[in-house]
Amino acid sequence: MNAFSRRGACPALSAPMQTGDGLLVRLNPVAGGPSSGGLSPKLLIGLAESALRHGNGIMEVTARGSLQIRGLTAESATLLAKEVDALGIVVRTGVPVETGPLAGIDPQEIVDPRPLADGIRKAVEDAGLTQRLGPKVSVIVDGGGQLTMDAVTADMRLVAVSTDAGIRWRVSVAGDGRNARLLAVADDGVTRDIAVAALRMIAEKGRDAHARDLSERQLVSLAGWLCLTNLREAPPSVLPDISPSEGEIGSFDAGFSLATPEIGETVGDHVISPLEGEMSGRTEGGASRKPIGLFPLAGDVPTLGIGLPYGSMPAERLIALAQSALTLGTSEIRLAPGRALFFLGQPPTANPFLQQTAATLGFVTSPTDPRTRIAACPGAPACASGRIATRDIAEAIASENADSLDFTLHISGCAKGCAHPGPAALTVVGGENGAGLVVNATAKALPAGYRPGYDAARGIGRVVAAIRSARYQGETAAACLTRLGPAGIAEAYRQE
């Protein structure tokens, strides 16, 4: 077992991360097939039983679709790793090149993204970049369809689009489906080469670097790749010849714009269309469908998405759900971005029974469940760093304000903000002065007001009441929050 990883690194089996409730490991299983991230029900049961033996029994599915096991010790983490190996669970390693959970089986996707993803993985390995890139550098390859990857941030973002010339890829950097910077629209081969060239530039800046650290000159050079008419005939050795310090790949047409193309403008002969949810006003990502409910696959055989409330569940409940799925004929369970699981292979008539079992166990079975709008870490008493009982607060808010949560609410036990590192419309954060309220920022920001931690849910109830009172007809709660402003929101939060 290697030394513990520092906070912010990826806590793989070989490098668990120290947290407030012990060590944490993160797994990306690939046992269900190339790029699927799937497990059989029996394997999930075995993994959950191992988590019970060696951790504190809490399992999580992250916003990116990884599986986490909490509450380990140095000794038990080693035992867990051995049992994962004994189960035959293959864990993805190397630079994360991620596709959606329905990749290759969604009849509505524009193209199967897995071949391009596999090509990028191989090119990254061949270029020797795996050890040179930081653990959180990632690539998204999104083939479209019913469940996009809009809400997942990445250093390189490749999204399939249909054009008059056939299937092409929107190549963007440093962001999610709403704010990533568009570089080009290209075919498979050029897209792969641009992605690897960008990763090489990132690697040259060190293991703490990301795409956001690339210079304007480097980004323009990557965007200009399409203007090199002989690129498709260039041998693979062209990649090592790129100068990451200067960022130049080659000269490009004098008429090439240095500005990133905007929506409605063209790249080459192709018009850039708006992404779904691009104007949705969400605090993170686009407005892609939540991974909860029924999703039709080939032959109108649906797969069922079931969410974990706040991304977390006791291992005993996961075992119970997986046992029910096994009895009903489920052949594969896939992890999904958005803190969910997909159940595949069971007959359509089994889905209502599986859904009812999940609801009884406390899982999220409806995409309108207010818990899908709340991000909450384990908090006190589960985590030693937590100053407030985040999950109790979250449950109270969800049950009392179900009709008003159309914005992201973050409840953080401390200022680290593990459950939602980015800004949220509202964040309740535990601190020395109780439960602080942060408006349109991260948990690290200075709270606009405080109230006792045990009473935080009532404070959010006061904010919701203020929204109901001030809301214009047709106005969203999120828009009303913006109009009320931090001072007005904080005043409502502090009311008795």
C-alpha cells in the first residue's frame, strides 16, 4: 500500500485519502465491458460486504460516477484491495477518459463514443503521459443521447455533433457543457490528436496543472490545428515535436480568428449549435436529464436509473437492492454521473418491483425528488471535520420545501466543501459560529449570516418563505434569489 494521497488527489485503492471519518478509496470498475463501468449484482454485493467488513459501511456514488468506500484504516484498506482483486473486479487506471453510462447502448446517441475514448487512452499511454499528468486531469467523450455528460467538468471535452459532412466532435477545454471553451469541430482522428496534444501541453506544466492553465497562445494553436491541411497525413511522431512551452503546432491561415467561436458562428463549414441547457441558469453544468427513471434502449427494453440520496447509502441497503435486482434478473449495474446506478437486463415487468424496493430502502426513484437538488457531505457525527449534522438538515429541508427547490443547495459540514466544490445558489456551512449561509459562492466563502446548526433547516425554511412571498409569476426560485440579493437572503435566514 502506498502512502496516503493528499486531499484533492484521486484516492485510488493503492493510495487511500485521509478524511474526517478515516481513509477513503475510490473505484472505477470496468468489469462489465469496455468503458461501461458495470458490475454484476453479485459483484456489487461482494464489494458492499467487503466495505462492511473493512470500512464504516458507508458507500457513495460520486457526481462523476465513481464508487467510494469510506471509514477505512491503513490495514483494512489493504485487505479491501486484496478482496477487490479476488472478486475479479477490474479497476480503471490511468488518465480518466470518461464516457456516459449508456454509451454504446443508447439508441438515441449520435455516435458510440467508446472507440474514440479507447483511441485516446491508447494514444495517451503511447505518448507516455499517464505518469506526467495530475490525478484529476480528465477527458470527457460524449456521444449524446438521453443522458449527456453536460454537468461533468473536464480538461478536454469532446461532444458528438451531426453535420452535413457527417459525425464530427466539438472539441472544448476547461469546463462543463455550459462554460467549456470551444476550440474546434473535427473528425475522429483530428479530435484524438488535438486531445493528446493538449494533454501533452498540460503535462509540461507539471502534475498540478489543468487545461485552465494553458496560455491563450497554446489554446489558439490547438484551435488552429484544423487549418493544417496536411495534418491527417502526418505521422504520430508529430505529437512529440509540439513545443509545449511555446504552444505552437504550426502556422495557420491569416484569416483564422484568435477568438473562441461563439454559439451560432461557424468553425470551418459547420455551424455551432447551442448545447442543451446552455441558457438554463444552472449553477453547474448544463440541464441534461437526471439519471433517474426509465431510459429506453434497443428494442424498447428500458434500463432503470436509481439515485443515492446525497450520493451516499449504507452498504446493507445497497446489498438489499442488489439482491432484489439479482432475483428480478438484472445482469449488470452501472455507475452513473449524478450519483446514481443503472440496472440493466431485467425484464420490463420487473422494473416497478425494483423501483418500489429502492423507494422502500430510501433510494431516489423520481427525477423530481427534491434530494436531487441538494449536495450534502456526511457531516457530523460521521465525519470528524463536520460541525453540523448535514444529512439531518438535508432531509428536513427536502421534506418541508419540496416544491421550492429548483436551485442547487449545498450543505457542508465544514468549509472544505467536499460534496460540492463549486459555487451553489445557497450553501449552509458548519463553522465555529454555527451554520453559516453563503450565497452564490462556495463553502469557503464568508457567510452572509448565521444561526445555530440544529436550527439550520428552519433558517432555510425562512428563505423559502421569502421566495414564495417575493416571487413574480413565472419566475424561478433561483431567479428570485438573485433578485433578493445576499443581504435580503441573509436577513430571511436569521429570522426567528
